[in-house]
Amino acid sequence: MAVIDQLLQQKFHYKAFRPGQRATLTMLQRGQNVLAILPTGAGKTLIYQIYGELIHRPILIISPLLALMNDQVERMRYSGERRVVALNSTLDWSERQDVLTHLNRYRYLFVSPEMLANPQILKKFQKLLIGLFVIDEAHCISQWAIDFRPDYLNLAHVLKKLGQPQTLLLTATASQQVRADLQHKLRLPSLQTVVESINRPNIYLAVHHFNNEAAKQNYLLQLLQKLTPSSGIIYFSSKKMANVMATAINRATNLATAAYHADLSNPDRYKIQQQFMNNQLQVICATTAFGMGINKPDVRFVIHYHLPQDLPSYQQEIGRGGRDGLPSLALLLYTDQDANLARQLNSLDQLTSVDLKAYQTKQLTQVAPQKQQLLRFYHHHRVTMEKLRIIFAQRAQQKQQAFQALLEYINQTGCRRKKLLASCSESFDQHDDDCCDNGIETEINADLYSSTSQPATNKPIMDWREIITKLF
Amino acid sequence: MSNEITASDALLLELLSDHQPRRPRLLVNLLAGKKTVATRYWGLRYGLLGFAGLQRYWGSLKLDFSGTQGQGLVTTTSKNELKLTKQGIAQQRRLQFLEPWQGWQASFQSLDLLHFKQRLLLLIQVMSERAHGNRQYHPLLVAGSDRQFIKTYYTRLVSPLETAQQLKEDLQKMLGSLTTTAATVVAEQLVGFENNGATLTQIAFNHQWTDWEVIQADLFGIAQLAQQALQDTSLTLSPLLQGLQKPIIDPSVATTLQLYQRFHSLKAVQNKRQMRPSTITEHLLLAAIDLPLAKFPYHDFVSDLQIREIQKELGQQLDHWRYEALSDRFRSTCDFWQFRLGAIKLTKEGQKVQNYGSD
Ligand SMILES: [Zn+2]
């Protein structure tokens, strides 16, 4: 038996590799740099965990979202890995110093990109004999990706400073254009690519159109009544609406529901995650902007109440459904107002004359926060006003195209899966009745999606004395 | 739906009065815990210093100035200040159905309840899992420093099982002294063996209480537990307060005042502190606002005669006092900061101001 199979079974207690894991590990073992494009839920963490066991050297993992990073560290600790730490802004000063002076203690170091932008911290890492440099959500490096992060562009410079360690790029979504851009930006020698189909055949795709918000809400509540009992996620683009609908669902259905977004305190986030995992909660009303570290296999439906950002994001978000391989539903609810709202949000990203003036006078504090980050980056790299205009015009055009593709998916007259996969440069031609609504609005067969492995357990209200007694 | 009083509406009503117009910006800054002289001075004038810094404890609960005006509960004056209407005052009274624990403000101002609560939740979880012999569980997400604190606390325990038993008895006793609502709200938030706890939103929904009721009950409950832990050092929760006591006045402000009391000269303090004169006088104003009346040397800076003079020129309504409205003759003998100090003194004499901490 090969070493990696032994590790998989004996240390990590899995029977077999999932698609893409073995191929990626084999290439890493040959010392190659690898770009692995694997669907969400494909077990990307296991790849570098096994590699860490093989090479006995520290593994650096760059991750863009704080919440996701902390969740990953938490999961590794839970499974018994003690040599893991997250170096990010949630650590206070003394904790950070403690980690930095004992970097050798750790096998798996999760780091946010802005930490590596700090020269002192980078120096500490230079002294470390890094075994593997992992860039999670690697598509963020590309300006062609909608969630492009300027601090990710710095990673090319970081890699150079660290002496070009072996590198693994992980992503669930990368069109041909993004792939080419990654190669161009990072200039990794002999970069090998592993691509697994991101298609999730057990997820049924459907879109429903409504004339107005009220009709949409009514339909949603009626559908949820039929989906009882079942686990699901409903995505919103606003925290307020997520709160409002969570309350409405609690009142109108038997599905215990909670809102889940950036306003939650850490303990509350924890409680909701655990309740959802234990089927005490059936439905989570989440915002798409907030990372969710939950890996629940039996999520039966993912409903979008508002529009996703673009098709690759949609693919990723619906990928939280049906990880157990059983039939699941991906439903998008649409009114024309949603498109207007999305257009307005997109227009906020465009450069205004105020922004340009701020850029010229270096008074960036007046600019909206996300834009500020971009402008600071370009300023730092001495990009001229003229170039800046062109960059932003290109971005606006990209966004426009991505949005157009999303609208085409919604108004699609044929197979929706074909359209969806095309956005990630994957072709598809095997439509059948289990694939999608084929562009024709049909009633959802709720029976298919209304079972979970465990029944809902709604605890009766206990007296506070009883709660304390049961705790100990 | 629109006529429902949300928790932010209720909070705003709680912070407003029907006779004293109040500035929205100041209320926001006060809740955020801003330490500027203007924020602290108006916090004193409004009698709301006990609310200072609550924003951090409450997290997402933010002031919302739109809802209550639409419902006719609040009006805006010509100077963009807010006042309760007749219906507003009635609604405010209706919202005070909970039996409040009067000591919460003093407790909140002298102890870091946010971190106390996080430590409390994590400790109970760890001890609960230990009591049931479970080693594999996800620890609650809390601030790194609190996680570290509980780790150290736990590893120093000689007999964790005995401590768990003691903790249970302490909790029964401590919660037993709260109102049933407060005890329920605190207990239902706890996490441990086969118990994922509930969020405040969930507690409100399950009991059909309002969010505001539950938010207050949580604050009263946690504040009371902290106060008990402070007074009775034999409690298992007592060590959790380590490093969480807040000084009544900012250490830098205290240094300035001490130096003044040693040298009795602003010039000397200025030289020692290497600070601008305006910073020194700001420090003194902040000290005056936060300290009990008798503990600040008002007479060194503004005499009773001067204060009477100001009252003669500007009238009895302190909220309307403007330094610029004083006569030139008077202004040449009294700086702005002395004028402000006079107003602080009068306020403290007039209101029975609660002083937090030692008196
Ligand atoms: Zn199809």
C-alpha cells in the first residue's frame, strides 16, 4: 500500500480518496507546483494535511476569510491536530508575539494575506523551512475573478521573498481566463493542473419568477411548509431581510430557523452552527457575504432569496447542498426588482469623480472601504490616473458580463446546468428530468427533498434549575 | 409590522427624556464609549454615564433614529435634538415592565462584563464536558485572551470534578438570587454537554418575550453574577474577574490629577507631563466628571462667587449655557474650561449623581 493510502486510512480514518485528492498528492510528491480546481466539499484540507505528514515540515496556508480560517483551525483541532494555529487580526498582541516566537511549534500555519504584508512577520517566516505554501481560494489573485483581492496580488512578492517554496493553489472556481492569469501573476515554474468536474449531478436546478416581493415571500413560506422536516440554507444579500424572514419562517412553519450573518457575536455564531449540525435548527437564513464554516452533509435545499454575485459564486453556494450525494434542490427566487438592486450595488463599485480626486490627493479615507483597499493597492504600486481609469472600466465591464450571464441563467430557455457549468469553462450535454427545470417553471417535488437523516429534535423549555443540573 | 417596537427603538426611548432635548450624535458616541470631554460632559448632563460603552457589550444592537419618529414617539427640535412625546413617555414606561437590578450601571462601569461573560460561558462549557467525561467537543468561540485565561484556570485545578460540582452549586445559588427572568435568560445561554445553548433572539422567541426584555435581563443577570463574584471570593466564578476591573478614571487622567495635587500648579504639571495646556485641562475636566464631588479641587479653579456670576449672566438652565454669551469682562477672568467646570459642579450638586466605585 502506498504511503498516502496508509496515512489516509490509519491516521485520518477514511476508506478511499475523493476525486482529485490522489492526483494532487501524487504531483506534490513529485515536487511539482499544483493548481487544484476541485468542487466545494471535495476535501481540500485533507490534501495538505496528508502532505504535512509526509514531509514533516511546516505548511503555510493563506486564506482570505477570517471566519473560514478560524473554522478550519477549529476543525483540525477537533480532529486531534494540535500543531495548528491561525495568525490573523483576531489574535491580540501578546498571542501574536507568542505564535511568532514559536513558529517552529506548528505544522499548519493559517495566515491572512495582510499579515504577510507586514515585513517583520514576513522576516520570521523567512527563517522557517516551509514545506508547502498553500493559497486557498486562489482565484482571488486574478483580476478576472469577481472577488479579486488586491492583497492576494502581493503573494507573488511573498513567494519570492520566501525563496519560492513548493506551492499548491486551491480553488473551486477558475475559468480558463482566471487560470491563465494565475500562471501569469505567480510565475510558478512547471505548474501542473488538476481539474475535477465541479458538476454536482444530485443537485436539481430551478428558478422561479415573481411579480413582486410579497408573492416571493408567500411562495417561500408555502414551499417550506412542504419541505418539513428538512435541512436547508436560504441566502440573502441583506442582513435585515435575513432577520425578517427568519422570524417569519419561525412563525409560519415547523422549521426552526435562525439568521446567520456578520452581526452575530462569536458565541452566537457557535450556537447556531452547532444547533444546525445537530438538527435542532432546520433552516439557516444566511448572507452570502458571510463565510460559513459548516460542513453538513444532509443539507437538502439551498434557496437564493436574492441574486448571487455571479454564476461561479452561485455554483459554490449551492454546493453546500447534498454533500451526502442524495437528491437536493438549488432554487433561485427572482423578481425584476432584484436585478435593479444588483445593478445599483454594482454601480457602487465604479470610480466616481470623488474617488478619482481622492486618489489624486491621497485622501482615501473618504472612499468606500472596499474600494479604498483597491485604491490603496494601486497607489502603492504607483498606478497612474489614466491606467486606473482603464482598470476600473475593465472591471466594470467584467462585472457587467458576469451579471449578464447570471440573467441569462435566470431567463434560460434550455438546460440551466449547461449555462452554469459554462461559466466555469466546463461543458455539459446530458440534461434529463433530474437535472433541472429546463427553463420551464414547474412545481417543486418537495417530497424528494423533505427528509433528513435525523428527525428534528425540538427541546421542551426547561426550568433554569434543571438546565444547570443537566450541565453537570 | 411597522408598529412593533424593536429593541433599538426601546433603547432609544430609554435614553431620551420628555423635558431635556438630547443630541443623537452624543448618544451614539456615549454608547460607543468615547472618552472626549464633550461626550462625557453631556453624558453627565443627561444622567446617562452608566450607559457609556454598552455598544461593545451589545454588539449588533444599534441606535436607530428613524422608527420611533414615524410612530410619533419622538420629536426633533429645531436644533436637531430629540425629545420624547407624550406617547413616547407612555411607551417608555410600558417598556419598563422588567424589574431592573439597580446596580447594573455601577457594575458595568467598574467591571468588564463582556469578557466576564465570555469567560463564564467557556468555563461552564469546559467543566460541563469534563463532568460528563467528554473530551471531544468544539469549544465556544471567544476572544483569544479569554480562551487562554480559561485554559490556565483549568490546568491549575487540583480536582476538576470537585470544582465542577462546586460550580454547579454556586450557579444554583447565584442564579437563585436573580429574578426568574434574569436567571432563565442567563441559564438558557449556557453551553455544555449535549447542550448547544440558545441565543438571545431564540430565548425571546421561545418565551414570547420581547428582544429588549431579554437584552436587559441578560445585562442585569450577568452584572449581578459579576458583582456576587466580586464580593464573595470563595465562589468558583470569582477568579474569572482577574484583570477585568476597570479604574473609575483613566490612568493617564489620574496621573495628571495626582501631579496637580502634589504641585498645585498647572504649569508644573504641564512641564512634568510634557503635554499641551489644553490636554492638561481636558484631563482635569474628565477627572471632575468621573470623580465624586468631594474628591475634586473645584475651588482651585472656579470659585462659588464666579459660578453665581455665571448663573446671574446666563440663567439657571445649564443646558442652554454658552461661553460666548458671557460678558467680555467676565470672560477675561474665566477660561472656557473653568466655565465648564462650574457647570459640572452645579450638575453634580443638582443631580443626585451616582458615582461608580469608591466614594
Ligand atoms: Zn438540465
